[in-house]
Amino acid sequence: MPDAPRPADNDVLPGPGRARRPPRVVHVEISLRTIGLVLATLATVWLFIRLWTVVLMVIFALVLVGTLNPLVGALERRGLRRGWAVLLILLGLLIVTSLLALLTLPPLFDQLLELLEAAPAKRDLLIEWLQQRPLTAPLAQLVRDSGSGEAFTALGSSLLDYSSQGALVVGYAATSVMLAFYILADIQRARGSIYTVVPRRYHVRLARILIELEIIVGGYVRGQLITSAAIALFTFGLLSICQVPNALPLAVFAGLTDVIPFIGGLLATAPAVLGALSVSTTVAIVVLAAMILYQEFESRILVPRIYGRVLRLSAATVILALLIGGTLLGILGAFLALPLAAGLMMVMRELRVEMPGDDRHDRDLHARDAQDERTYQQLSAGARPQEAAEIAADMARASREVTALETAVDPKAAAKSGPARNA
């Protein structure tokens, strides 16, 4: 005989005295700590979005701190007090910035005004030149109907709008510079504040991370100076050979705009070509071709090699970092992409983050880390955060010196101690 169907849980069970089973209830309990963590995370994300501009200003200030702190330290070693050293560097930076602005901006504005004033006459000459040839005659009517006069009027209005945005950017940059110099003037207190919020067992690693970040930022700025100086010298030589007026200001402007990824080359090329048009159309074409060839050389050969060697990034990583940074945050993202990528990879190495596909386990490296932490715990017992920061920094610098000696003696053996320690 077929089996009788089993009753459901809520059905009355067969047999005398059998009652209905109570329904199953599932209790989900969320602790107050979990609720607090979720709320804190949401609040942090909200604040990050609202204060995004401030976050970028702080990042830019920290980049300046990492760049200028070695120079301040060098002046201190020569007997100059830190406050005077910071003030001297600030005055030097203001003087250099003012000289560069006075050297480049007036000729560029004059050139732009001459271009806007001469635009209608140039348009008429172009239409006349196109009408003289049967093959290009239809293009003459196209240029005549293109509304070039309205386009140049709109261009002038756009320049006024961009000038207000440029003033806002200059204000943000000035605020970041002042914040950087305030941090430089009392860097011990700023460093102690960081060590206050980090557990003691991570202080040695934090010291190594801060030292490496300073090296990365300094290397990035040095690489940027090399590429900017290279394009400035190339532009000056090219325009001098072609006898283009204002060759020096245009070359300095090319060097300054080279720090802007992606559009820096366009900003450097346009004034040089416009200046060459005052000589002849042939010279303008030669200048345009030469600038394009140089930018290809810089982006494909010079930039990957310089930044890849200084930041310890492969050429593919350099290009991908620039693309990702530019896509997410535009020009500023591309500007910060390389130091952020190098810093992220370095932090992962220093924190010994193990990747899923990497099954290596360096026991000597972990044993050295444990020994460093035990030694630091003994030396920093009862010390204030600023004193603990000095102890951790001294241990990190000593570790780097030991690794440098090991590298000089046996590079293969030193490589096992981790790439983050091989400066």
C-alpha cells in the first residue's frame, strides 16, 4: 500500500491527545556594537563625500610635506632652526612662483589677445585661399557659414568663466600650501598625533610606511621635475631654431603644464604653434609635428622609465594608474594616481598582505618583524607618542641601513627581506 502523506508541522498530528505543533520562530539579534559600526561607517562615507574638496586639499598638502621635509631636514643639519628653515623655503617658493608667473603669463595673454583680434582677418584670408582652388572651393562656403565670429565671442565668454574657476583653484592651492607649511613647522606633533591613534604593536611598521611614503613622494616630484625640465629645454631649443618670438616664456609654460596629465601636452603645444604662426604656416606645421613626436616619446618611453624606476612600478602599471585616476577624478586624479598607486603597493608589502595566488611564507621576514616589535615595546615603554614616534623612526631607519648593507653584500639574500625594505 502507498505510504500515507506526512502531516505538515502546523497540522494536527494523528493519534489521541496529539496537539498542533507550534510554528517555528527564527530570532535575529543585532548587537548594539554592530549597529554602532554600521552607523559610524555610513557617517564616515557621508562626511567623506561632503568634505571631498577638503580631503583633496589635505592630500595635496601631505604631498608637499613629503617633498619639502627632506629639504627642511638638510637645512636643520646645517644649524638652522626648523622654524627659520620652513620660513626660508616658503619665501623661496613664493619668489620662484612669482617669477615664473611674471615670465610666462603676460606674453601668453598678449598672444591670446592678438589671436582673438586677428581671428576675423585670418578667417577672411582662409576663405580667399580656399576659393582660389576648385578642389577646396566648397570648403570656403563651409567656413563662411560656420559662424566663426560667434564662436570667438563664445570663446571669450568661456575664458571669463574659466578665469573665475581658475581663481578658485588658486585659492585651494594656496590653502593647501599654507597647511603644508604649518605641518612642516611642527611635524613632530603631527607625527605624534598619528602614532596616538595607532596601536603600539604597529608603530614600527607605521614608521617604515611613513619613511617609504616620503621616499615615494620625493621620487615622484623629482621625476616630475625631470620631465618638466626635459620638455622645457626641448621647446626652447625648437622655438629658438625656428626663430619663434617669446621662446623662453613659451618653454617655461610648457614645463609648467607638463605636470598636468593627459592635457598638459595640448596646453604646451597650442601656444607654441600659435607663436609659430606669426613666423609662417610652414614653421607652425614643423613645430606642431615636433611637439607631437616629443609627447609620444615622453608618454611611451620617458614617463614609464622614470616613474617606473623611481616608484618601483612597471610601465603597464604606470599607464593603468594614470588611466584609472583620470577616469575617476579627472586631471587631479591623474596627477595623484602614480604616488597613490606606489603608496598602496608599498603599504600592502609593509603590512604583509598575502595575495590569494601567492603562497610564499617568509619565516625570516616575519621573525624579524616580531623581533622589531618586541624591541620597540621595550624601548618605548612609558614613552609619550612623540617620543615613541622618534624611537620607531630610528628603528625603521636602522632597518633600512641594515638592508642596504645586505643588498651590497648579497643582493639575492637581501631580496628575501622584502622589496619594501630595498630602497
